Amino acid sequence: MFNKLENLLEKFIFNSRWLLAPFFLGLVISIALLFIKFSQELIHLTAHVFSSSESEVIIGVLALIDITLIGSLLLMIIFSGYEIFVSKIDTAGHSDRPDWMGKVDFSGLKLKVIGAIVAISAIHLLKTFVEIPAEPTEANTEMFLWKVVIHMAFVLSGVFFALMDRIASGTAEH
């Protein structure tokens, strides 16, 4: 009787992983929303390319790169997270299946996410430096400093995540 109850509880807990599926569907929808913003930005950039300065075009292109990186990050999280926590994705040997799909574990996903965050932060920092006014004010200088500090915090977090994974992979139990 107790063993049967334990098996039922374990099946229930195991099947509860499917509660995560709507989260991944929501992330797919968010990629579609990002595509809309990407299209708007591209149309705006294309319409104003001849009347814009070089730095404004660079900032527009950086915004497109930023949106692309976020979309790629979302796709990686959707594929890997779904396969890690919910179920394997059966692509039946599709020729376009990404090489990393099915090979990224939680640790690898964590490193890819922090790597993408560092790249996105670097793009925002670059946009900030392109927009530096000729005569920076004290408030601007403080804002620039904080952006650099935040970016370095992301970089250090990435280094520490990688270091922790390296240490953990060297242990016998890992």
C-alpha cells in the first residue's frame, strides 16, 4: 500500500514537469514580439539612413544586433530548457538541427546565458559611448561610470560561473 502510494506520488511529481511547457510557449511568443520590434527598428533605420549621421546609423545597427542576440538567447533557452526539464525534442534527424541541441546541460546553458548577457551589456555600453556628448555633465559621467561598473559585474559573474563549473567538473561526483 505504502509503496503504491509512493509510486503514484513519484509519477505525479515526474509528470509535473509538463507545467513548464506553457512557459516555453510564452518564450516562443516573446520571440515573435521581438521580431516585430526588430522589423520596426529596421524600417525606421532604412527610412532615415540618408538623413542620419554615421553615429545614429551605428546605434541603429547596434540596436538590431541587440535584438538579434536576445532572440538567439531566447531560442537557446527554449530548446535547451525544454530538453533539460520537460522532454526531448524529436526532430527525426532534421538536417537543420543545431549541433548544440541536446548537448547543452544546465551548466552549459547557464554559461551561454551569462555570455549572451555580457554581449548584450557590451552592446549597450558601446551605444552609450557612441552617444557621449561633446561636453559631458557630471550626471552623464556618473551614468557612464555606473554602466561600466554594471558591465564589469556581468563579466565577473560570467568568469565566476565558468570557474565554478570548471571546479565542479573536476570533482568525482559531478
